Amino acid sequence: MDIIIEKITGVKRTTGQHPGGIVVIPKNIDYSDVVAIQYPSDNVDSDWKTIHYEYDKYEKNLLKLDLLGHRDPTMISKLMEYVERYPEEFPFKEYEDIPLNDPKVLSIFNSVSALGVTAEEVLEQIGTTGIPEFNTPLGKEMLSDIKPKTVSELIKISGFGHGTNVWSGNQRELYLGNTLNNKVDFDLLIGCRDDIMLYLVNKGVDSLTAFKIMESVRKGRSLTTKQEQVLQEHNVPEWYIDSCKKIAYMFPKAHAAAYVMMALRIAWFKVYKPLYYYAVYFEVRGEAFDIEAMPLGYEAIREALKVANLEKEENQKRRKIDVKLDALIDTLSLALEATARGFKFKQVDLDKSEASALTIEGNSLYLPFSALPSVGATTALSITEARSERRFSSVSDLRQRTKISKTIIDHMRKLGILDHLPKDDQINLF
């Protein structure tokens, strides 16, 4: 059983790479006549079916739309709810008006000082924990190497991160320099596919040829002998040509710019309105919580994070993937930062906690019911819906009016959440 568990851990549960991809078919044709279908993940109650053809099998005849869900727009939407609720606290009213070039916000991409903490306190050199695009180990490594100060530099770094064989084993060595070559200026590095065409046009290559070279490189097809000859004729450096040959995939600059703009706007809230930021982050992206350590404060969170990181190191040695552990490390890392900045997490409260949102009270955040182990969205919602009808009068009343199990009740009792409730309702006769 252990062997089987280890082999299937982390395996995708969906039946395709893009479960949000929608195929459009003419009205006079039934989809079952065109593609093989089945229920997704063996869910026979689903209203939607899934197909099992790769896109290139039908792209000449059918249209596919990738309508994929993204959490970052959800975060922005929820952050903007605070703007609408407390307009006097903000220098802007619309999402588009959030500044992209705020010096203090830009500084968290190369240090943690703007957060009012030290690197030792948060165990990080970079302040982008919890910021999309720049929260991963690779993202932070690139920021540490490059130390960006401008939006354009962040866009190029985003291109590095989304490309294949673009940064690591390629342009990282060119930028940092080594005994075999001199350090290449950052502005000359290839971050996005557009950079290739613009660079070649500036070198005098005609637009159509430059475009075809860009397309060949960004799709990982390297350079033809003729294309390489064109580059040499226009005095393109040998390191640039070699770099192009290594690239397997490149990101478009428009995508990178859109992602960076989103990251900067979320980062504005992290710097200037941190309590709102942490509340929204843990609601939208908090997939695992340490319900025991977080309410105890900084030292307990730091110790829990240390234990989790040691466990991850052991898993890496055994080549074991633990998605939930990774999610817990993300949560604890940001919780450590939040408590280092002076904020507190409070234990789940029957009267104050919400189903999945964190409740703000002063400088504290009440953890939601969904943070409890084994409590899903439906169960958490059943608690808040029952509470809205009337307060819980006893543990028995809580159990009867909600969908929580005896195991969850026992865990809540262990955490002290039920200390103020009697076990049963009693009727006083006198």
C-alpha cells in the first residue's frame, strides 16, 4: 500500500491538461459524432463531459477556448471590495489606478525592508512571499541574482520564469559571468519572444526574417543554417546565437506584462494595507493551515515551519511529492511574515469566524472554519448558515444543526473552541 500511495501522490485528478478548455462545435453536429467523450474523473453526475484528443487532432475543424480559472484576479476582486467598503483609506478608487511604479512596492522585489522586518525574522532575503509570479523558489532566486529596480526588469524576469531553458543553464550564466565569458548586460538578455525580433530588427535584419527567427526559437526549433548565417552577417554575438539554440519555449511579452501588473497591484496592498492583503491571501490561496501553531504566534509558527521544511527535505531525498506539505509551508511562511509585522491570528471562534474568509478584528485575523482539518467548504458553510438562524446553545445543538462529524467536534473541543458551550441543552424546571 505504501508503494502504491507513493506512486499516485500528486497525480493529476483531471482527465486533461486543461480542464477549462471548451471546444465549440457547429449546432448541426452532435459532439459525440466528432470526439471521444466521457464524464470527468468518473463523475457521472457532471453536466460537462471531457474529450480525449489532443488539440492538434482537431484544430483544423473545431475551435477551442481556454477559459482557465486564475486566483490572482479573484484576489484583486476581493481586495477591491475593501476599497469600496473603506474608500477613505485608499488613494484610488479603481483597480487600474493602483500605481505600478511605487518605489516602496518595487523595493520588495529585492529586499524585505519595506515590510518593516529583517531577513532573519522572516527567513527570506526577498519580500515577495505570497506575491504571484515571484513567490516560487525559482522566482526568488532570479530576484536575488538580478535585484530588479524597474517594472521592465520584472517583465523580463517573468519571461525567464515562464520560458523553458531560458534562464537556468542558459542566460543566468551569461548574466552572472564566469571564467569562460564576460558578464552580459541585463538589457541584452532574451526574456520574452518579442525581445528577439526587436533586437534583430535593430541589428538591421528585415522584419519578416526577424519574425521567422523569433518564431523558430520560441517554439524550440533552434536555428537553421541559413538563419544562423543571417545572424552572423548582421554581427549578432556568438553568445546570443548559442543562447537561441538552447531555448525550448519563450513567453510572449504581453503575457509577462499582464502578470507583472497583477503582481505589482497585489504587492501594493501587501506593503500599504497588509491586514487586508493577508486576510484575502489566506482566504483565496490558503490550502493548508496549522490551526494549532498559528494562533500561538511568531515563535510557534517559526518552529512549525522548521519542522515542515525538515520533512520536505526528507521527502526530496526519497523523491516523494507531498502537495499538502508544500501548501502548508507556503501558509506558514506568510504567517511568519505577518506575525513578524505585528499581526496576530486568532483561533476559530463559533461566533466570529466565517466559512472561508478570515475575520478582521483590530490587528488580528480570526481563522475560518475551513481551516479546521477535514472541514470542507460545504461543512464550513453549514456552520455559518446555522449560526445566522440563532446562536449555538450547546455542543449537541451544534452537532444537530450542522454537517460536522463527531471527529471534528472532538478536534474543536481539543482546541478549546467549544469551551464556552455546555455539552447538552438543559431545561430548568424551577
